[in-house]
Amino acid sequence: MNMQTLSATGVSKAYGDKQLFKSIDFLINEGDRIGLIGVNGTGKTTLLNGLADTDPFDAGTVETSKTYRIAYLAQKPALDPNKKIMDAVYGGQGPVFAALRQYQSALAAYTKDPMDQQAQARYEKADAAMTQTDAWSVDTDIKTILTQLHLPDLDQTIGNLSGGQQKRVGLAQVLIESPDLLILDEPTNHLDFDSIAWLEKRLSTYKGALLVVTHDRYFLDRVANAIWELDHGTLYQYAGNYEAYVEKKAEQVEADTIAAHKEQQLYKQELAWMHAGAQARSTKQQARINRFNDIKQNMNDRPEAQGQVEMKVASTRLGKKVIVFKGANLTIGEHHILNDFDWLVQPGQRIGITGQNGAGKSTLLNVISGSRKLDSGVLEIGDTVKLGYYTQLSQDLPNDKRVIAYLQSIAEGLVTDSGERITVTQLLEQFLFPRSMHGELIGRLSGGEKRRLYLLAILMEQPNVLLLDEPTNDLDVATLTVLEDYLDQFPGTVITVSHDRYFLDKVADHLLIFDGIAKIERAVGMFTDYLAKQADQPTTTAAPAKPKTAPVAPEQPKVKTKLTYAESIEHDQLQEKMDALDDQISAWQAEMDATDGKDYQKLGGLQQQIDDANAQLDEMFDRFAALDEYVN
């Protein structure tokens, strides 16, 4: 079996006069799991779009075999809003998916009326097609994927789903296809922590190739075996996971700094010589003039050093009283957000807020900022508090203004706690805007670059209490590193809503975990430590405190007590299929034992078949165990 490979040569892409990358080459082999990183606006998504052919490259070639298949999860998947989830996830090409669709349809009709002879005949035909195409293992895999991504109701219409639910449907689609190259753009957005852990495990053993853009550094560390970085139109490739990349990048930056210093000294020497006058620059010295021009060009082309400005920014004094909630209650529609909620926020605290989607985390920040009122109870904000609020939906930036002029309209710069002045130019460079972009119109920035500018505008107001709502959803890894460094030196209080485990570990030591229905847990320490403790006690739940004012009891979901007719059939068939697969594995093992040990190609083929069958068997058993729990 030939190894599947994608080869890209000389690929380029520009938008208007902005060249994102030019004449880059790369190779993606089977088994490669590549994390693609880079500052927003450098062309990461553009590179993915080019490989998926949704927005072709301007130049260059991409070569694969004729049978090579690529599946692409975009940040916003293109799904038909009129389709049901089942139609979307079972909509793949090929005989296996055709058999699955026919079986699902026949099973539904047969379950509805088992006495109908036409429905029974259709079901038997579909069942035979499933066996013939070996679609049972794919069906089991689909059910596992849907369960792990929390998509149980396949009859829901795509158009009625939230953006996060649609992203999970798109992720299920591409995982089910099992292509030669799986391309994922921010796959962990909108996933719960258990789903992320499951996805990490699945992708770490993916047999095809993986190319993923993500801000989640723990995810990169556990999944990737190579890191690619797009920087100033060049693609740099590093072997290893994210931790290995950070180590190699630090070594590279140090080497570049030394080289830059040596080149700067040489440049000064050459500049002095050039200023010596026309007499010194005779024709025979033309080579030295050319050398000077080359050095000058290298100095101009060298990327600016990232994150070199000290950011110990002074802020207005924060008194002892920061934020106080007393007996706070808030309900939005039928959703209980706060119930008799007491909370004291102290000066200098680093608080992370996380938990279930839709439980009210962002709403709590809105209450603090004053954009939403409590139903009852008390909220007190200290007199010395100066809030800075980075929201998920940033304010409209003036597209007709230049980047530097916009920031200068807020402030001429910042003052550090030692009295040193930081200019707007230095701040822009600190937040990864090179000088070539300072005069750029805001309207020409990418979405990620605008978010970075919006963040910097908030910090330039010099708040002493920062509210950050899901900053990692829009900021690249490099900017997050700069932000984390800033927060580490920030003298005030930070309250951040995030699902990013790495970010929470770095910026928060006090936690609020929203579990829904106005239940809010509190913890101290790193978030991953909290998750580890929860994993060690999966069935232990603390009894909720009796509320002073009981909320309206929510409608209780129906508790599953037995199998449906279709599930009962599936349960029986899984037992038979697992027995058959066990027998087949034993036969292959006996064949290996009978080989003289010299036919390595045959042994390798048999071992691959056994490994694949064992993987199928594991998935079948997981599904069988889930069903067997409800067998009477």
C-alpha cells in the first residue's frame, strides 16, 4: 500500500497589494499531524482554503494521487440550513454512505410499522447492503462521534441550531469521512472539555494526515507532531509538538538577536564609510557600496522582534473595595443565571470563569459592566474601579482611520510604573503590528487583526479592572502570549471568561465554574488541576446548598429506561458482529503464526488487518456496552 502524500510547490496568495505568502513549498505525508500557527492576518486560513480549493492559490501547484481525499472543517461550516443533522452527517460520498442512508431510512419505516411487508423487505435489503459494504463499523463509529460531540437528536434541522452546534455538526461530518488529509480550522471552539479530551485522543492516533489551526496550545501539544509557522510570508517548519516548538523558537530568536546585533554594528561601520565622501567611494570600491546596500536591505526586511517592550503599565489606584455581589438573582427567560449569589472580588485577584455554554458566564460580565441589571439583590462597584471590557462582539472600529491615528486619538502613549513613557508605536510593535502596518487603514485589516487592535485600544485606557470575554476565540497564539505577559505584570484585577485550559492556567488562580441552573462552583488553583480532580471522582457530586429563594423547578428530562425497538435490533446484531470479528482476528493470528517469519510484507499486512479489526472491535464494544445498560 503506497503512502499518500500531498506536495505543494511555489504556492502564492495575495489580496490586492497585500502579499500573504509567496512561493512556499511543503510536503504533507500520511501520519503527519501538523499544527499551523502565526499572527492573525498572516494567511493561515487562506492557506487552508487554498489546499481545500475553496479559494485557489494565485500561483504554484498542489499534487496528490487521483484517489487522494481532503475534508475541510472551516471556522463557519457551510451547511444547508434546511437539512436535518442526520442528512448532513450521513451525506458522504461512496457506497458505504449510500448504504447507511438507505438503512437509516428503511429502519425508521420498519420501526414505525413492523407488520408492513414492503417496509420489512426494504429493511432486509438495506441490512444486506450494510453487511456487503462493511458499513456496520462505520455506523458504529458515527454513533460514537455523535455521542462524544453531544449531538443526540439527529432530527433537528441545521437552521435551528446555534453556531456552536453547527460547528460540532461540521466536525462530525469531516471525522466520519476519514479522508487522507483532514483540515481543521479552530476545531475546539464550542466544544465542552470532555469532547476536547476525546478529540485529542482520536486525532493523536489518526492514520491519515492532519493540518489544524488552533489557539488551544494544550490541544497542539497533545495532537501535533510538527508545528508550521507562517511569518512575514515565509513558512517555517519545526518537528515535534508545541512544547518542542517553543524551545526551538526561543533558541532561534536568541540566535537572530545576536545576528541582528552583529549586522547592526556592521551596518554602522558601512554607514560611516558611505558618509566619508565621494572621494572615498571610487569605482574600485563599488563592491563595498553594493555590500552596504545589501546590509541595509537585510535590516529593512528583518521581522521586528516580538514582545520586547516592558509592559509594567501604571494604572489608577485600586481601593480595597472592588466588586461585591450580595443576594443577587437573575433569570433570563426560563434560564436561571444567579440565585442568591454572593461574591467578593478583591484587589489584584486573577479570576477565571468557565463552564457550560449558555449558563450565564458572559451575562455575569455584562452585569458587572452595567449593561444588564439584576432582578434583585445588590451589586456594588468600588469608587476607584476603572473598568476595561473586552467583549466577544467588539465595537465597530472606524474603517476610514489609520491604525496609529486611531490609537493616538485614545492616548499619546502609556506610562510605566517607573515613570517611563511607552509610545503608541512601541505598543503597536509589542502587540505584533510591524511598523509597515502602522499607517494601514483599519478597513484593510483582517478580522483577527481588528480584534487585536480592539484589545490594545482597551488596554490603552489604562483600566485597573479588566473583563475579558472569550479572548482566545479571536486571538492567535502569539498575541495570547503577549497578552498573558501583560496580565502577569498588570497591577489590577482580571476577570476572564474562557474555555481555553492553557490560558486559564496561566492567568487565573481563582475559579468560578458555571454548571447551569444557577449552580456555580468555586475553586482555587489551576484549572487543569480542577479538571483532574473531577475526572478522579466522575460520579461524585456535591449536594447543592438549599437556596434562600427557590428557583422555579425546570422541566425534568425524560430518563431513559429501556431500548427502542431499533436499538434492540442493533444490540443483537452487534453481539453477532463482534463474535465474527473475534473469529477473524484469531484466523489472522493463526496465519501469522504459520508464516516462516521471512515474508515481512505478508506479516505486515496481517498485523495491519489485526490492528484495524481491534480498533473496530473497541468501538463496537463501547456502543454495545452503552446499549447493554438498558437491556431488561
